Amino acid sequence: MAMKTRSILLMAVLLASAVFAAGAQVPGRVVLGGKAVTMVADVVYSFPVARPAVVAVGGTDQGLGVFLETVYPGFSALPPFDRQAGVEVYASYKPDLVILKSSLKKTLGPGLDSLGVKTAYLDLETPDDYYKDLANVGRIFGDPARATVLIDYYRGVVAMAGRAASSAMAKPGAAKPRVLLVQAVGDGFEVPPDSWIQTLLVEMAGGQAVWKGANPGSGWAKVGPEQVAAWNPDVFVVVSYKEPASVIASRTAADPRYSGLKAAKSGKIVGFAQDFLSWDQPDTRWGMGLLWLADAINPGSMPGYSVEAEARRFFGLFYGLDAAAFDSKILPRLNGTGK
């Protein structure tokens, strides 16, 4: 019986894939999944033409709520499935296309291929990845013009941060601020690897990443108070994915283990900006995160910049949120800005 069911499922998937390959302009049934599905989904939903095609998503709540419900009402009603699900789960939705992070290509790719499920993979790790991946998503959904608009936004943000960093360094006696960025985990902290976007954002924003070289691994690495004290950063940035980062930053500044730091004495222990998601990660929000960091590291280096104004611009451009939607859905969650 199980063999018969699997055969029927395989035939259905092969038929759906054949229809898509035969010339449909955009896939009609799209499934998004994997451990990093939040990043994938936020990219796909930045293309309005793609939104009606999504039939299942492997969960996007990192702990602060489901953002895409504000973009596409009914999103939360889409069939959920485990982010660790196997290929049969993906195939059960009879997708024309499954979109995943490229890190899953070796683990899920062969199984999906064997079932005839068409796949697309996104890197979504660096600015250059975003330029490439947005162009690819634009091709998939038949909207390259939309991809160009979004890529131009990121290129503009990178240029703006670069100008701010150069301006700050042009001042007499200027030196790059020494920055420590950590993720709060329980009662302690972790630092990212050198290759991750968090490290790259600090450097692009004009800071010196003091932990660089200390984490040769492939994930966040624990650091103790003694190591933090030895680094003694000028700016101490706290990331949180499950609670307000500004609350943790305030608690850290008052903690005797950290209150003697330069950053604590100058009021520069700050929580990374966030709404439904933190802006430090390789989500569509990384452009806002870069500008926020540039302002936090070198205050006043971007005349006219405001966290709220930039967030309004981003959510309007990427997700079509008007002033009323922003005020009711995003503004109450805008947190960790250090303002």
C-alpha cells in the first residue's frame, strides 16, 4: 500500500514538474522550507507576483511573531511543516517548485530530484549573494524589473554606508571604532564567524570587528566576560532573536561584569534594531541593519538618517506597507534602536 501511494505521488509530482517545464511563465505551486526558510520567504514575498503561488511554508516565526501575515493576509493559514522535514513532505504538496537555501542542496537536493521535484536554491549570505539571488527570483517569477528595483535599493544602502564610514575616518585623529557584536544566549553571549554577514556588516559600517579571528567555527561561539573585558569595545552591540534587544542591552550595561567597559561608560551598549526579526541577519532587512550600524558606530555620519524613516522606506518598497499599515503593524515592534 505504501509503495502504491508513493508511486501515485511520484506520478503527480512528475506531471506537475512537466507542466512547469513546458512553459508556464511562473510556477503555480511553490513550497518554501528548510531551517533558514524565514530568509527565503522574505525574499520571495518581496515579489508581489510570487505571493499567490506559495502553497506551503516551513514556519517563519523566529520568536517575535509572523511578519508575513502583515504583508499577505492569510499567510498564517498556509499549511505549516517541520523545517527538518524530508523530501516526501515537500512532494506531498505537489509543487511546481521548491525554493530552499543552497546549504540544503546536498541533503535534500538528491531526494527531491529523484521525485522529479523542480528546485531553486538561494545563497542569501552576503550583499553579492543578494544581488545574484534577487535577479534569479525575478527570472523565476517573470519580474526582472522588480528584481532591479530591489537590487538598486541595496546598492544604494551599501554606497551610503561607505560614504558615512569614509566621512568619519576623514576627521582629524579619527580611528575605526572597536565594535563587539554578540548574540545573547541565556546569561551569556556568542560571537559570529568571520565569514558571516554580522561581521561583514560591522566592517562595511566603518567599525573594527574586535572578535575577528576568535571564532574559526561554522556557527556562533560562546565568549565569557573575561574575553569581553579584554576586547573592551568602544561599541557593544547585542543581538536577540526572541526578545527585545534593547532590554538585554540595558541589562548588560548595568551588569557589574560589563559596566566597566568603554562602551558602558559612554552609553554605547545598544540592542540591534528589530521588528518581527532582528536586522543583523541575512534577511531582506540587512540593508536597514547596515545603515543602523553605521549610525550607531559613527553617530552623525549620515545627516538626515532616522531609523524610523528608513524602516518606512524599506517596508513600503519591499512589501507595499503604507503609512497606516506601518504605524499599526511595524512601528509598535520597532525596537532595539538605541534611540
